[in-house]
Amino acid sequence: MYVCICNGVTERDIRQAAEAGCRSVPELTMRTGAGANCGSCLDTAAALLEDTRGVRELPVPMLQQAA
């Protein structure tokens, strides 16, 4: 699915950027061009970035240390 029509950025492009270490929307824009023109795709791009990062970085539960 195309997320950024202006620059031809797809959902796959965004997920690949996230898997390669992209951590923020401004960084995503620099890497892929998503949102660089009209910006109407930024909400969707941010959601995909967060979704992909959430799957990749599973939270590790913190255990309390013995006193």
C-alpha cells in the first residue's frame, strides 16, 4: 500500500526503515521522503513506524532486585 503518494513511499518502505533502526518521524522523512511534501501521510507513517518498532522491540519485564 502506498502511504506517501507524493514521494511513492510504501508501507513496506516504512517497515524496512523501522527494522533498519529508524526511530522517529523526522528520521523516517529523511530516509524515505515520506511526509516531505504535503504531510498528509505523516499520521499513517508514524503509526506504521510505531507498530513495526513495537513488534521488533519486545519489552523485557523489569524484575525487582532483592533488598
